[in-house]
Amino acid sequence: MTLTQSDIDTEVNDLQNAYDKAVAGGAPVQHHPPRDYAPYRSSVLRHPKQPLVAVNGGDPETVELSGPVFGPTDITEIDNDLTVQHQGEPLGERITVSGRLLDRDGRPVRGQLIELWQANASGRYAHLRDQHPAPLDPNFTGVGRTLTDDQGRYFFRTIKPGAYPWRNHTNAWRPAHIHFSLFGSAFTQRLVTQMYFPNDPLFPYDPILRSVTDESARGRLVAQYNHDLSQPEFSLGYEWDIVLDGPSATWIEEGR
């Protein structure tokens, strides 16, 4: 049976109502969604169904001995500016995205590698698996990376991504978003999340975003426009902090 947006909306609303009722009855707030959130169809098929397996006898140090160590020499001057990585200028609205990487107590997390990837202004990724009929931009690859500074701050200059269709159900569209990867000090610590833009009309229709059933946690995925980050006659600015843990933690795709 072909699923419609109405079918997905009904499932999402049923799950949201069940969550709201549980919290009202004293259940704890869930800052992260279940890994098998049914309206997001592929999560049901690919989420882990078996308990985690200890690696090398369960000693995490043996895994982290071969983990990455990142420093300033691993980042070039243009890695965080996606608008100057090719011979010509990319098409679309130029934006600046900046914020701080913080721990649960609001302290800056310094020297951490942050990577991002995104669709272009037409909503298409520079990836062979993305074959939907939107134009590619030869001057935009859609990937960047940077290290947080002593205040935990990161900075990217890029193009605002477009919405794009996906095949979760009929006429499914994803809101404009940017993927963020936080490496930590070892590959086993890597976290992945998504940043969205304010007032996107697709928010109510996206089962991935709606899988974050707690409204405040969902709101923490949305960047805020910051006029001080905007550059005259060049780009608009968005502020987005990432909190790694605690009651104000940013939603992470792999859950907790």
C-alpha cells in the first residue's frame, strides 16, 4: 500500500499524543527519539535489535588507542568556507553558521573536529545516490570541517540548502537542514546531528524531525537568525549551539 502524507501525519500525531499523555502522567521527558520510530520507515528496518557487543574484551582503551588525533595541521584555511572551494562561486543564498560546542554545564569543548555536509541550494547532494531531478552545482560540493576554538566556537560559511524529496512516503519532503558530525577524541565517540532553519513550513510534515517528540528538544535543533553574524551585502547569519549532554542536550541521530 502506498503511504500518503496523511497516513504519516496520523501515525506521528498518535505517537506524539501518547508521549504527551505519558509525560503528563509522570513519565520522564525523552530528549532523544526511539531508534525504531515507525513513521520514519527505514529506522524500523535498520535499528539495532541485539544488545551491543563488547570489542576486544570490553576495554575501551584498546579501541581508542587507534582513534584519531586532530589538530590545526589537519584543517586548511578554506575547509570551513564552502563558497570558495572551487573555481567559481556557488549558486544560492550565502549564509554564515556559527555557534559553540558545550558540555552539560555550559563549558566550552575546545579543539574538537566538526564536519558538516549538506544539499546545495536546489536540494541536491553531490552524491551518486542522489538522482532526483534537481541541478547539481559544479562549484559546490557541500562538505566542510573546522576545529572549535578556545571558547568552543565554530564557524562555517556556506550556501543555504534547499528542501528535497525523499521516498519515505508519497510526496515526502525534507526541510532544509545541515548535517553536523562531532568526532570527539575517538571514532567510537562520534556523534551526528542536524541543524534546521527557523519557520520552515515543512516542519510539521517531516517524520525525522517529529521523531523528537519533546517540543523543547525539537526546538534546540533549529538555528536562530543572528544579525550580528550577517555580513553587509554578502551573507545572512545563523547561530546554533551544540550541547553534548544533560537536560539541554542536542538531539543526536544515533540516540543515547
